[in-house]
Amino acid sequence: MNHVTGKLLDIVAGWMGEPENAAYNIREDGLCAGRRSTANIRIETKADKPGIDIIVAPGTKGETAYIPACVTKSGVDDLVYNDFYIGEGADITIVAGCGVHSEGEEEARHNGIHRFFVGEKARAVYIEKHVGAGEGAGARVINPQTYIEIAAGGQMEIESVQIGGVDRTDRVTQAKLAQDARLLVRERLLTEGEQQAATSFDVEINGPGAGCDLISRSVAKDHSRQDFRSKVYGNAPCTGHSECDAILIGHGAVAAAPELIANHPEAALIHEAAIGKIAGEQLLKLQTLGLTEQQAEEKIVEGFLR
């Protein structure tokens, strides 16, 4: 791995060297820069397309798999297909951040297409952090697509964070939930300058007792723009919640379009959306404690995205 990859891995995956007793696959500029399987988590190269299969044995508990990807230079257009098979009754964490670095005039791009098959009564926690870096004029682009199928009694929790520097991103998440399955998504997103971000959720709740909770918190600064769209389909006796909260700073713009489709009389679906600027009394309160207006604004944004 080169030195840029090392810096990006520290930011997006907390990677400070080879983790003890953990499975991992490091992707650098479209190639594998390191890999290890364990007795319970097997990582295999796909035969028909770029990417890997991550197979978690039934009953696996308390293990972590690291699957980060880095683009370290301009002119790289990386595309990867990763499939995760979480065995029945397993309970694991997957860390899969992405960093894109550009020092030149050409665009640097990572497109990650991830599919999750969560077995019966299994639980998967999926953590992804996205960051753009470098001083080049070329755009830094990250386009994650996540497709999820959760079997009866299974759970998946997603923590998705874009922490800065990404010029364009198109974030797509689609899910299908069986009986008593649960999906929890927490998205945090920051854009600034002329950056653009789009988020799209499509969740089909197909089994009785299943439910989802989709929460997006975002800050749009300067002249950046964000578009948020969510669709929750209640096809059985179930619960569904979609929430989008956004703060505008400068000339930032946010469009939010939550949508609920109830196809069963016992589908209980709720959506919430709030967009606005930082309240003046919040700024004033922090300024009376000795902070400048800019420092107060930064503290409020930090707390909001936490």
C-alpha cells in the first residue's frame, strides 16, 4: 500500500495496521492490496467481475471484517461488486469506508455496488465513511449502491457518513424485509463549496412484524446542493419511519421528498422532514460563552452530525 492509502484508511476505517484476528480486504486503485480470511469469515475473489464475496459462517459472533477501498490518484475510475452472505444466527460488524484522493486535473471515482443477504435471526452492523482528499482540480466522486435482503428475524444496522471533500455522490439503498426483519439506517452528510449529493432509499417491508427506521441528517454549506428521496412500502402489518433533517448555511440548497406507500391496512408508516438554517439564539448562546460566530457555527454543525 502507498502512503496515500495509509492516510485514507486511517480516516475511513480507523486502520492503524493489520487488525489482530480479523478478516480484511484492502482495495487500492482497483486492485487488492491485502487480504485475510478467518475460520468464520471467508473472502473470495469473484470469477466473473471485479469484486469479492464475503461469506460469514452461521452462528459467528463478535467478529469484524474490514472491506475499505481507496482511490489514490486522478484518472482512476474504480468499479467493484461486493456480495455479503451473513449466515443464520451470525452477529458481526463490517467496516467498509471509501477514500478518494486527487492531485491532478482528471476525475477520481469509486463506484461500489454492495449486496447483502442477511440470514434468519442474523445481525449485521455495516459502517461506511466516505471522504475526498487532495488538492487537484479533478472531481472526487463516490457512488455507493447498497442492495439488502433480510430474512425472517434478521437485522441490519447501517451507519453511513460522508465527512467532507466529496464533489459528487449518488447514494442508492434498496432493501427487502421478510417477517420480523429490521433495518436501521443512520446517514450523516456534509457538503460544501459546489458539491452535490443525492440520497435515495427504497424499502419494501414484506413480512408481518418487520420494520425500518431511516434517518438522514445533513448540512449543506456554501453553494452545495443535496437531494433526498425515500420510499417506504408497507406490504404487511409492519412499521416504517423515514426522517430527513437538514441545515442550510450560506447558499446551500436541500430538496427532500419522503414518500410512503401503504399496501396493507395494518402498515403503520411515518415520515418527517425539516430543513432550515441554524437558529440565531443557538449562535448567540455559544457566542456569550466566548466563541466567535464561526466557531459557534462549527460546534452546532458538529453536534448535529454526531
